[in-house]
Amino acid sequence: MVVYQLNHERDRHTCIKFAAVPSLPSFNSMTLVSNDPSWWPFINSHYIFSYLTVAASVGVIYEWALTFEQEIELFWRQRWSLMTVLYLSVRYVGIGYVVLKMLTNVMTISITDSVSRVMYLALESTNEVVNVMLGVIMIARLNVMYQQSRKVLVFLVVIFLAVRIANAVMAAISMMHISVEEVVLSGTYVCNIDYVGDTVLLYTITWILALAWEVLLLCLAVRIAVKRLRELRKHSQRGIFRDCFTVLMKTHVSYFASFLAVSCFYVGFSSPTFSANPNSVETQVFLGCAQIFQFAQLFVLGPRLVLSIREYRAEFQADPDTAIAMAPIAFQERVSVSTSSSV
């Protein structure tokens, strides 16, 4: 079964990307069954979306397989810390997420309305949890970059909690106002999820809050990176520190760029070109590409926010002359520029 929702999408923090459905009449508890050939273009276009969903999911699993050996060496065999728990949680929750997403996009599997609703809510909740964990990782990275400044940490935590709580409340309200109907079209199964009330407005607000949060993080990262690199010009180990800040900024900018790309897809979908014909092949390809970018952002670039730092630290630990210089900036249980850290 493929789970679809109407023509509005939430931001990356609170929504799973589904394709749009046509304007279907409400049948309450009845299931619409039709073999009308006029539905075939609709079915074919959504098969394309399903294929792209499967491709995105396979890509996430393939990336995990490529980095599994590094994961064993840099996480499972190392002392456990908050970053270890967050990395492994995002990685394996993400795998479960994409597997479930593939199952919901198999159009030959019939799932009852109640099961479809449960699966949809599970995916939505998982998406929320993953974004909370990624937010904590971003705060930890900035905390290290700002040499554990208490003011910066408190500021980030307060803003983060405000954004996440607001988004969670609005997401919960939105999920309470959905109706689920199964539609059987020429032997394929589609679950139509319809939103009512102020759901679209709530989605817009959560998107704005998420955008503001990501922009704030990027600005803070750029500010401290420029400042520290200027200060390190006179440092004896400036090359090592400069390289580490370069790694931090590259992964941060890549992560932000992927978020921006997903946001552009979502905004672009609201344009008349796509919203006027949400079931065309072009629109479904557009939505499928958006989902590929979203999966890459959450489950590939997200874990690499931690993995890249562990890789860089391991590279320099192999050299005794430079291993001690890496201590201030490694994502370990107790490291700091001058004292210690909890990340």
C-alpha cells in the first residue's frame, strides 16, 4: 500500500514526504474499489514515486553498509558517550524508518485503515525523534566550537526546546485532524490521508520555525569558525586546528545545504505548476527527488555530523606527535580546549 496525503507538506522536521492524491470523495468507512481505466495514469505516476522512495531507502541502507566497518572501530569499540548513543540511534532508527517507508509504498499490499493510520503516526513520530537527536548533535558541536561557553549553551538549549516543543504540539494537533480511507484501484492499494482545519497553517508555522533554527545554527558556526581561525594563526598547531574547523564547517554546510534543498522542493511543490496537477508523472518525479534529498539529509548527512569528527580524530591519533593536539576538539566523553566536555 502507498500512503498519500493531500497537496500540502510540512517542513523536514515534522513531516514525511508523501505524494499527493487527487480529489477523492469521502466514503467514510467504505472502501472505494474501481477498475476504471481512467485511473491508470494516476496509478502509473504513483508507481514512479514508489520506485524513487525505494531507491532513496536503498541508498540509506547502502551508505550504512559502506560505513559499517568505520562504525565498529569508531563507536562500538570505543568508550561510550552521548555522541555514540546519538549516532547509533539516528543510524538504526533511520534504517527502521526507511524499511517501514518502503513497506508503505508497496502498492500491491493491502493494509487496513487503522493499520495505515498507526504506520503513518509511527513514521511521523520517528521523524520528530530523529530531528530532536540531530538537534542535540548540532548543539554539542557548537558547544565544542565555542569552548563550552555556558551562555551559548543555555541560549541554544532554550531556543531548541522552544522550537521543538512548539513543533511537537502543532504536529500532535495536526495528527489529530486526519481521516484515513483505503482506495483500491485496479488491484493497487492507496491510503488517502486527508487533513482538515488549520493543519496547513500549522505546517507553515513549523516550517518557519525550523528554518529559523537552522539559519541560527549556521550563523553561529560561521561566526565562531572565522573568529577561531583568526586566533589560531599565531598558534603552534594552527594547521591541525584549522583542519578540524574545516571538517566541522564542511559537514555543517553540507547538512544545511541539504536542508535548504529539501525546503526548496517543498516550497516549489506549492507552485501552480505542480499543485495544479499533483498526479502527473512530472510532479511525482519532483516529489520523489524531494524525498531522496530528505533521506540523505536525515539519515546520511545527519550521522556524518559525528562520524566525520571521529574519523578525523582517529587519523591524527595514529600519529603520536599530533594526537595530543586533537584532544580539545574531539567528540569524546571528556574533552575540551582547556578543561573537559560532556560530548
